[in-house]
Amino acid sequence: MSEDSLSGKSVEEKELGGEELTESSTGGALSAFAYRDYTLFWSGTLMSNIGTWIQTTALMWYMKETYHSNAWVAAVNLANFLPVLLFVLFAGLLADSKDRKHIIIVTFAVLCASATVLAVSSTLKAMTLPLIMITTFVAGTAYTFSAPAGVSFLPTLVPKEDMLNALALSNAQYNIGRVIGPAIGTIIISAWSVSAAFYINAVSFLFVICAVLIVKPRAKQQTRPVTRPFARIGEGIRYVFQSRWRPTILLSLGLATFVGFSTTVLYPSLAKSVLGGGSWTYGLLMSFLGVGAVVGAPLVTRLNRTVPESSILKWSALGIGAFLVGLSCSRLTWLSCLLSAGIGCCYLAMCSAVNSCNQARSPLGMRGRMVSMYSLMFLGMFSVGGQFIGFLADAWSVPPVFLYSGVFCVLISLFLFAFPGLTRDARSTLGIEEIARPLAEQTA
């Protein structure tokens, strides 16, 4: 291991530090938008994200209407996010080793092709369950490799002082898509067809590809051959356990996702079986989930200046649990929508706190692997958790699953409050946490 990596510095950081900036930050909640390349990339990913949520809404509703099973709805969700569990650690290593621009372009081209396959097969009335599962798995694999590259690409588009703002706005972008996408998807399902939603999603990926081709990173990435992949993945895992706070916040997010946020796979059933509605009710629930997240993004950005991420994490877990318990009791559409917004807000706050602290305290050469650890807890746990939740809902019913999931999230929060030492150093303001020198090198 080089001396630069041991000190927590990389060639990229040195080049970035010596660059003369031609754009200046506004210093406000939207400061990252002062930089043209970040704005282009943000806008392209927003269009793509809207398309993805349009397709997700259409596909989940199609599965519920066609197969009448929460488990099959969750199975599609599992096929989409199972690749995260299987490949995300390798994806993080690839993002640290190879050109991130190339990775993003290739993976989004595969996503575009996958959406096109679903669109054409739906038009030809040839969309079978095996085709859906295989295509969804391929798309999920492409997304798995795009996520660490995309998130670790963001800090190269803005200077260091605006990095956290760029990450928060990126989270907001994801959730703006989660508001707009389901609403548009619901309209498309009602006015046209499921296949139209797939075609729109296929076109949306072209926006990201065009944006990535245009932007120029502020720092040149140092690429290297992917040698000793398991050793380098192990290096990332050891770096996580180098401190107490990092595994604690990642595991807390993973548990809250597995048991709490995974209940969103039950929204089609909640809309139809509990609230007595249809696709419009389902679209409203999904959109309000995103509305809460959009509200939460700027809130976290402002709180982050005065409140440590450790506190945001604890209160967010408590909020998720409380809103899930409320959702288990609600039989009114408007109330369920408000509770859904609360879940979206708290979960966004939790994800932002974990992601911003995890990245801000990691050396640039380690961030791809740290993003992969975050993705494992965020998306990987969502896949298996959703399947588990789907089976429970079929065995019991939807309201009790929301109730028990909420209680579990409250217990996570109470545990974090009871043992504050585990998360005391989970603060982005403490700066980069150096990579510990191996004992053999220390004694050499």
C-alpha cells in the first residue's frame, strides 16, 4: 500500500487541491448548482430516475393485477435488487479502479436495452414471468455497477467544501423522481398502457448518457488494473471495522431497511385491499413517500450544519417506526398518504446521514468501496427484506406487518439512544479518517 493511501490522500485529491476554480459556490442550500457539470449530471440523472419510477410503478401494479400475490410483487423487487447483494462489493472496487465515466455510460446503455425489451415484449403480448424476472435481474446488475461509480463521481464535479451539499441534492434528486415518477406512471397506466411506461423509461436513460459525455471532472481519476480483487475488497471491509461508528451506522441502516422501508413493496396491496382504492391510490401513496423525502433533503442539509449525523440517525429510526405503526392503524387514504410522507422524510434523513458521514470521512480512493457498503445496506437489504415482508403479508395480512415492522424500528432507535458511544464519532465534521497502517508495516 502506498504512503499516500495510508495517509488518507490520493492522487485525485492532490490534483483537485491544486486546481484553480473558475466557478464559485453560493454557500447556500443549493450551492452545488453553481457548477455547470454537476447541474448537467444532476439533471440527466433526474430524468432517468423519473423514468425508472414510472416503470417501477407500472411493473409492480402489473404484477399485483396479473398474479394477485404480494410474494410475486416482492419477487420482482428481489430480482431487481438481488444483484446488489451479489456484486456490489466488486462494483465498488471497479469504481475505485476504472474510469467512472465509462462505467456509467456502459451500465446505463444496458438499462436502456432492458427497458426496451420489456416495452417490446409487452407490446407483442409476450411478457412472461421468466422474461420479467431475467430482464429485471439484468437491469438490477447494471444498476449495481452504476451506483458506486455514479455516487463516487459526484465529488469530482464540485470542490470539497460543496461535496456534502452535492450528495444531499443528489438524494433530493432521487426522491423528486420518486414523487413525479409514480404520479406520471399512474396516469400512463390509466390513459395508455404498461408498455408505454417501459418505452418512456428506455428513452430516459439517454439523458444520463448524454450528460456524462459532456461533463469534465475537476480531478483526473487514477485508474489501475483490478488486481487482487478479494484482497482489495477485504481492505474495504477492514476499513469499515477500523472504527466503532461506521459498522454501527451501516448496520442500523440495513436493519431499518430490511424490516422498515421494505414494507413499501406492500403498497399495491395496501392501496387495494386495505384502503379499497385502485392504481390512483397506489400512485398517491408512492408519490407522498417521495414528497416526504424531498422535504427531508433540504432539512437534512440544514440540520447537518448544527446537528451531528449520529443524532439524525437515532431520531430518523424512531420516526420511521412511529409512522409505520400509524400506517398499520390507518384506514383513510389521506391519512395513509401523510404517514407515507413521514416515512419517506425520516428514511431520507437516515440515508443522507449515513451516506454523507461515510463519504466525508473516507479517503477519495476508498469512497467507491464505501459507497458499495452503503448500497449493500440500502438496496441489498431492501431486496431480501421486501421478499421476507411479502411472504409475511401473504401468511398474515398487511396491517400487522406494518405494525411489527414499526415496533422493530423503534427498538433500533432505543438501542442507539441507550449506547451513544457506538455512534459518537459519526460526524462528517471530524474530517477524513485515515487508513490504519497494517501491524506488519508498523513494526517493520
